[in-house]
Amino acid sequence: MVERLSHITLIVCDLERTSHFLKQIFEAEEVYSSGDKMFSISREKFFLINQLWVVIMEGDLLPKRSYNHIAFKVSATDFDAYVDRVRALGVDVQKGQSRFA
């Protein structure tokens, strides 16, 4: 039986840029960095975002823009502050959809 989500691993082309994004937007705590060592298939960093493990591994950029994403639920009272954080980093913000509660 599955108990819970263990972690999410994302392949990114720039570990430092993505690290900055995770820290600035989600106040992610960096708990591990492989540095120049490769214990898996590439350099990697591990983060905690409110008890969720998020791992980023260095890899090739996707050949075209995709809709791959992870969505985090935030409270209505914090929503605008998160949008402001995203915009402050120059990230494209699309209009939200309310398919799910």
C-alpha cells in the first residue's frame, strides 16, 4: 500500500538557477548537494518544501516548451504574495484555472 508521496525529481539544465527559484518562491531548504560528484546519473540537489522532498538533477533542456509542471496548493490569503514572488523572478504567469478545489 502506498503511504504517501516520497519525493519529486525534476531534470533541469541549470541547477543554480533552479535552486534560486525554489528558495525564493517556496522558501525551500537545501538539504543536500552532490557538488561535482555524481552518485546518480548527474549532479543533484535535494530540497525540503514543507515536508515534501524535491530533487533537481542536471540534464538536457527539453527541445520545446511543454506543459510539464507541478502545482502547489497555497491558501487564498497567501496566493497574491506567491504570485508576486514568481513575477519578481521574471517567470511567465498564466491565468489560473479552477478545475479542482
